[in-house]
Amino acid sequence: MIARIPRRKVWAWAMWDWGTQPLNTVVITFVFSVYITGSAFGETNATSFALSMSTLAAGLAVALIAPVLGQNSDRTGRTVRNLRWQTWAVAGLVAALYFVRPDPAFLWLGLGILAVASLVGEIANVNYYALIDEVSTAANVGRVSGFGWGLGYLGGIVALLMLNFGFIAPEVGLFGVTNTDAIDIRASMLACGVWILVFTVPTFAALRDRPRASVERVSVRESYRLLGRSIANLWRTSRHTVYFLAASALFRDGLAGVFAFGAVLAAGTFGFSPGSVIVFGAVANVIAGVSTIAFGYLDDWIGPKKVILISLSALVALGMGVFALHDRGQIVFWTFGMAMTAFVGPAQSASRSFLARIIPEGKAGEIFGLYATTGRAVSFLSPAMFGGFILLGARVTGQDNTQYWGILGISIVLLAGFLVMLGVREDGHSVE
């Protein structure tokens, strides 16, 4: 591991989080997902269920290909190159959402592009995570991970506010954009694509590949065989790492569910207007960014496992509070939902630093690919639990809109991850 890391490299690495955050903050969470589940595309329960199914399909695709692509980056040493083209692909897909008009006929086009963008973004994350070894040491990996994640949240809020005041909130926004035919939302997608291209330039300018002198070509079938061998070796030599992958698969899927369906819940259950959702997202991202950076220091002090457990226990309690008090109005979501945002980022960042501490030289892409795969192997849980509990709520209560039952399903997934994580040892294990 490198003894000293120039700060400019840490900043350049973290700028990828800043640059690509609009995919999560603007597209997946606070703007496009709210738009695509709105009344222009169909009934709330139907569009929410469709969103959960498209999210599930993207997750299953990630589970199949992430470790093999990560393994390929390790084998060729082309991690930065692969990250570059994947980032450009995400930018293009996000910009393509401009063509999704507010009409039920465009529902599945929008969900399809969204699913593919999410898929490519997840694969890009594998290579981005693998590069953390280039910009951190064992002593500061928690802080570096937290800094990157926190900077991403802050980038998300800047992008969200710029788009809100530039296109969405004004009657006539920049370049004469109005809300006619949802041009304000669609133009925001174009702007997000440009944002991703521009702000990831520092990452690719500062970080360099270390190509292997001789690279053996491996078939897809052979790649999966080698993956199986790695998993078997991991089980023999570092069983608690396998336990961690299982635990993180559960709780990371729950964390993804909080973000994927939080804004949808705010609009569909608590009656937030599109503008209110954006204001909520802006405040939430500030809280998330600051708390994640702060928890990064706590990670290096008390260890990532304790940070994960603290965060998950808080999220479960707060999620149950949203479910139980949903009929008290928007103040419930402002209070409990806002508090939840303070714990999602720290759990995600600590999970990344936990694994980064134990990955050996030359295995980062494959192990982080396996990390993505184990997460996506159960990626059906949060979408299925969210959608399933909506249907269960409709059956139990007889109400037309039981979207708020979805948060109960996500809380159960988070609780399952917490319980499995309790048994994971934080020290004395390594990957060989």
C-alpha cells in the first residue's frame, strides 16, 4: 500500500463521486423517479410497482456481470479506462431520458433507460471502488471513503438546486424552458448528462492505469469458472469475509431502497409537490454529505462495523416511525425521513472501507465486483418488499393508495442485514 498519497489524487478520485451523483440524486431519487411515477404515466400503485420491477431487472443484470467485468479490470490493469467509457455511457443514457414524454406510452421507455443507466452506473462503481487502494492507506481509508461519499452528496445537492432554480421552479426557466410537455424535467436530464461528463474530467486526468505487460485472454465461461474458484478460496481462507458480503448484500439493498423509493413515497403518500421534493432532497443531501464525512473519522476510530450497526439500527427505527405515523402529515416525513438521510451514507461508506481494508494487491476489481454481485444477488428484496407490501397493504386496509406500506418492507430488509452483521468479525480475517 502506498505510504503517502498526494491530496490532489484524493480530490481527483472523489470528484467522480461529485460528477456522477446526479444519476442517484436527480435521476433515480428526487426528480426523474418522481416524474415517471406521476399521474401522467398512470395510477400511483401501478407506476410504483412498475418502477420496482424495472429496478429488480437492472439489479439481476448487475449480479450476473459485475464480478466478471471487475476480474477483467484486474487482469488487464485497465481499471481507469473501463471506468471512463462506463461513465460516458451513463452520461449518454441520462441525457436520453429527455425523450421520455409525459404519456403512459412512454412509461416503459423511461423505466428501461433508467434501468440500463442504473446497471452501467453500478458496474462503473465496481471500478471506482477498486481505485480506492490508489488513494488511501490502511490508516485513513475510512476518512477517504467518507470524503468521497460525502463530496458526492454535496455534488448532488448543488446539481439539484441548479436544476430546480434553472429549469423546474421558474415559470420560464433558462433558455425559455417551461413545464409544457414536461420540458423542464426533460431538459434537466440533458443537463445531468453534461454535468457527468464535465465534472469527472479531473478523475481521468489524474488517475492512470497500470496495464499488465502480458494479458491472457479468458473466455466468458472461463471467467465464471475462475470466479467460482475465488469464491471457494474465500470461503476456505476468510469465512467472515463471506459473512460480511452476505450481510452487506442485505443492508445495502435496503439502503438502495431508501433512496430509490424515498422521494416516490414523499410525493405519493405525503403529498409533496415536485418543488417540495426537490427542497427536501436539497436539505437531505447536505445532511447526508456532512454526516458521511464526519462518520468517516469515526470509522477510522471505532471501526467500520460499529458505524454500520449504529446506522442500521437508527434507520430501522426511523423507517418504522414513518410507517406508524404516516397519517400525521408531511411533518412526519420531514422529521423521520430527514433523520434517515443522516445514516444512509455512513453505512454505505463504512461498508466500502470495511472491504477495502482486507483486499490484497491485484484483487480489488474482482472482490469489489463480487461485492456488487452479492448485493445484487438479493437486489430483488427491496423492490419486491416495497411492491409486495404495497399490495399487502391494499388487501389488508382496502385503501386505494397503500404506498406507505412499502417503507415497512424496506425496514425489514435493513433489519435482516443488521442481524447478520452482528455475527461478522471485524478483525483477524484476510482475503488470499
